[in-house]
Amino acid sequence: MLAIVSCDDTYGDMNWDSKTIVTANGLLKSYNNFNFIYSFITTMNCMSVIKPLSIKLQYRTNDVVYAYSKIKDVIEELKLIRANEELLHLWYEQAKSQAGSIGAEPQVPRIVGRQLGRDTVQYSSAEDFFRRTIALLLLDHLIVEMQERFGQQQIYWLPNSCI
């Protein structure tokens, strides 16, 4: 990501159309945003837990049965990550380090007394804000979706029916 951000905004001898230039500038702007960087690192770390399982679920025959038996382990690992404050702090530090190398700083929205459009997140620091609004929400979403997609009926049905 640093290589993309460090590119200048001159597009050389290429004849880019205006729509492509606007899209590229928007993407470059989002790479310079701490919210994007933290979201990217959090998503990357969460998906690294799910990746081995998703690869095994794409195999044929016995590997699928084995992968289904490992779904509970992945869900439990996501729950452990959610409860691990030190790991979530490490993710924040990774994002802060990467953002610092491009000059982006963590910014949180101001707290208002009465929020009408959405819930107000109570936080004590920038790290707490990003943990509550991005990391914990993503982890909760992944856990719930995996439990719904691979519920108890599907997990126990497949191995018993293949024997």
C-alpha cells in the first residue's frame, strides 16, 4: 500500500480519461485515510483466520468432511481474538505504524450530546473508538455469519451422511 501512496499524481504519457483519473484520485485519497488503513489491516487479520478453512471447503471428497469438522475451531478462534485485548492493540499499532509512514493520523469524530442518525459509540481513546467501531463489529459479523451458514444441523449432518 505504501508504494501506491508514494506514487505522485502525474500520470505520465498515458492518456487517461477524466473518469479514470477521478476514480484513481479517490482511491489514492482513501489510502491516505487512517480509517481505511485500520479497516484494511483488521480485515486482513480476520480473513487470515478463515482462509485455511475456505481453501479446504473448496476441495473435493474427504477434505470437505474434514473442513466441516474444523468450522467450530475457526469460530472459537474468532471468539478468542475478539476477547484478546492485546491482539487488538497490536492490530491498532500496525495500522498506526503504517499510517505514520504516509503521514496519516488517527482521527475520531467528535462526541455529540444527542445523536439522531446512528448510535453514539462511547470511547475513551482513538484506539478504543476504532476497536469498537471496526474490529469488534467485523469479528461479531464473521462469527454470526459462520454460525448461521454452518449451523449445528449442517455441521452434524454432513459427516454422518457421508459415512
